[in-house]
Amino acid sequence: MRTRVIRYNPRRRLLRRLGFGLVLSLLVIGAYLGGHWRAGVERQLGMNEAAVLRSQLQRAQDALAEARQKLVSLEAGAQIDREALTQVRAEVADERASVARLEHEVMLFKGLMDSSVRTRGMALQGIELRRDSRLQRYRYRITLLQRADQQEDLTGSLNVTILGKDANGAKTFVLSELDEALEGDSLSIGFRYFQVFEGKLELPQGFVPETIRLKASARGSKRYSIDREIDWTVIE
């Protein structure tokens, strides 16, 4: 066994320590700089990605605003079309009602000139019921006329009652309760040849009409009266 004697050199030992510290410091600095550079790169990538997302979001918002504007325009156009269609339908209905009224009056004049009819005085020519565009709403027309060798002015009143039933049993309504345009329980009679009562009535929900009762009283040189009950019949 051989023994080796190493000469103690404090200067070399110090240099070794300084070299080790320098290498360690360089490694730490390199790691820090590398991390900082990597963080900067990732931050830049994140900023670029955020910019792309913001651009896509802005395009999506612009597309949504454009779609909403188109929807508003389409809804406005559809509303105009609906209003125009409703107006046209109303005008057509009014024209049809006018034509029907004129045809009815022609028929009445022909009836007044019909010498084969023996009934004299005030008479009920008829009542018509036509379904309106709304559920439970109807157009009605009641016609009174005077048949005489020499017509005179008649004045009086007409009472119209609708009889039917609902869930609670029998129910009765006067015409003014169903036609908001009317005032008072009776209609005023005043004519020489004929008189037509027209309007719209709306039945309550659940009410089923069965008959219509008409009571009329008028006076000229004589007193006339009518008391009729007619089945509820709708002209479709």
C-alpha cells in the first residue's frame, strides 16, 4: 500500500469553487432567460389567438345584427302584407254585403208589387244570419215591410231576443247585449215600404243559440204587431 501526499493549495481550491459558482450562475441565468423568452412567445401567441377570436366575434356579431335587421324587415313586410290582406278582405266583404243588400232590396220591391200576396199590414219578411270571420260572431239582417193598397208611415219598436242554453241551463239575451253598437233594448221602427235592421252580434263562449224571438209593434192608421219565434239557422 502506497501513500500519496497532496500538497495543499488554497488558491486552486478557491478557483474551483468560483468556477462551480460561475457555472451554476450561468445555468440559473440561462434557465431564467429561457423561461422569460418562452413566456413571451406564449404571451404573443395568446395575444394573436385573442385577436383572431375578437375578429371572429366581431364578424359573428355583425352577421347577427344583419340577420336581425333582415328579420325585422321581413316581419314588417309580413305585417304590411297581413294588414293589406285584411283590408282587402274587409273591402271584399263590404262589397259583397253591398251587393247582397241591393239584391235584397230589389227582391223586396218585387215582393211589394206582388199582387198575389194577400197579407196586408206590417209583416216580417225574414231574418238572415251569416257567420262572420270571428268565432261566435254573426252578421244579422232583419227585414220588416208593409203591404197595403196605399202605404203609410209606420212607427214603433222591435225587440229581438236570442234563446238558448249554456253549461248552467237555459239562457236568454236581448240583441243589445250581443251587439255593442246598439243602445237600448229595442230597435226603432220607422218606414213606409220596408226597413232593414243590420249589424253584428257576438255570442258568449259556451252559449248555444236555439231560437230567435221577434216582437214588433207599430202604428199607422192601424196598430200592427208581430210575435214570431224562429229557429236559429246560419247561412254559411
